[in-house]
Amino acid sequence: MKQNWWKFLAVALVLYSVVVGLLRPLNPGILKVNPISIEAGKSYDMTIATYNTDFQSGDDIQSYLKINDTFGIQSQQVEILAPNELKVTFDIPTKLPSILQRDAYSIILSADRVGTFIRPRAVSIVQNEIDISGAIAAWPQNSFGDFKKAAKANFPFRAILYESLRNLFYHVPMWFGMTFLLMGSLVCSVLYLANKNTRMDTRAAAMIQIAVLYGILGCATGAIWARGTWGTWWTFEEIKLNVSAATLLLYFAYFLLRAAIDDEVLRAKISSVYSIIGFVAAVFLLFVLPRMVESSLHPGNGGNPGFGGEDLDNTLRTVFYPAVIGWTVLGFWMAQLTFRAKFLQDYFLEKYD
């Protein structure tokens, strides 16, 4: 029982990531602001559609139009239209503390029961006067007040992602698990070439088999995520999708190579060399090449920021890291079972053939 503790840990972490990842709610957020383009020097009634707020009559709600950490104005009026909809009124000063004709500013909402949430770059303001002298006086400094904090530590609300943010706990760990399994196959392949122990070759093949399974699951969960956020199941214009498919094809060829060679020693030797070369190619395809392109939809590639700050805050880390560990360890357990099944198959074939 003691020697199997890591298996129980893997199952517990996977179950934890599935249950908590699906059941913990998102923080409130701003879905839509209308209008999104306004002019300086006018008064506007803005309709703000929110998510997971449940506003009620009597709630103390404050709203702000924020330029940066220094400048911003508070709305003159906040009216609750529905549990997830507000109407706020802003009197926009004639001059803005910016030399830009048009810029994007943030909307901040703060309420006692739901806390504070923000929609970055929600509204653009057309400034008719380029001369900004006297504008600073019209925009009070540090006018945002004492923001309320939500009592519950929920997952962050992210525009575009919404509830699909939960796929972080399943899509990304698949690729982590695949990478660690391929790394394990690399070690086993090197050990085979050093010691000529056929068990090392069988272990390497078992790890690659589960790694490919994880890669397929990673592509499947990625396609679901892409459909909800990008509007398509797959796009060949996205470099990360293309290199992921190329990596899987690379290892599909590994199994075709093993199936084409009857001699056990020759098969193990060539497969081990292929495994080493394949791992180097996979690292280049998955982690180097995507960062060399100018644009990418994936975080951390082509100038698109990776997970950080609100993208991967502490509430997400409490589920994301256990998910990575759980799925990775589970993958090694599955590879071990695959190796044992192959070993028993070869044993009985040799005994009763």
C-alpha cells in the first residue's frame, strides 16, 4: 500500500481539479458597455451588462471611468435596470489629460455585496481639442475611492474567455503531461542505448503511447476552447495548432516505424534513436518555434502575454498546479500499466508459442 501512495495522490489531485475547477464560480465581471465610443464635453448614459452580479434595489454601487492609476472620474448616477444590468451617467470633461485624439479607457464598478471589477479599454473618447492645458484640473487625481472587495475567493472573470476559463485546468495540463512523458521516454531510450535492456525500450514506447493520447486530448480540449473564444474549431493560421499537429504526426511515425521492423534488437535500437531525435524536435516545435512568429492567439507566443496577474491569479493556481501534477502522475501510472500489459503479452507469447 505504501509504495502506491503516488497513485492515490494522482487520482486525488485529478478529482480535486475536476470538481473544484467546474464548481467554483467566477467573480463578477463586465460583459458589454454601450456606447463604446463617446465624445469629450458631453454627458452620456451608458448601459453596462454584467456577469454574476445579481444587483438588488438598495445596493451601494459606484462606477468610475479610469484613464490610468492617477486620473479618472466618478459617474453622476447609477441605476439598476436588472440583476445583471446597470445604467450609469457620466459627464465627460471637454479636455482630457492626454494628447491622443482617441484612447481607450476602463470602466470600474464597485458594490458592497459583489466587490470591485473592471473592464479594461472599454470606452474610447474622441477629444476635439488637442490643447490639453487645464485638463488635469477637470480630471481629479486619485478619485477612485475605497473599492469594495468580494468576500469569496472565486475564479477571475476574463473577457472573451468567460466560463471557458475552466478549460485551463484540463487543456494545459495535457500538454504538460505529454511533455514530461516524452522526457521520460527520452531517458529510457538513452538507458537502452547504454545498457541494451529491452525493458527500457518497452517503457519508452509505453510512455510515448500515453503521451500521444495526452496530445490528442490536448488538441480536442483546445478545439473546444477555440470554438468558444475564436469562433472556429481549428485554424491553420495559428502557429501553435500547426506545430501541435506536427508533433503528433512525428510520434505517429514512431509507431509506424516500430511496426515495420520485425527484428526486436534492431527495432529497439532505431526506435530509441528516433525517440531522442523526436524529443528534440518536439521541444523545438512546441516551445521555440511559436515564440519566433510575430503574432499568435495563444498566451505566451508571438508577443501575446502569457498567464500572469489576473490571467493566473492565486485562485487559479490552487487548482491549476494540482491539475498539472495530477494528470502528469496519472500519465506515468497509465504508462506503467501499458508497459506491464506489454511485458505480460510478450511473456505468454514466448511461453506458449
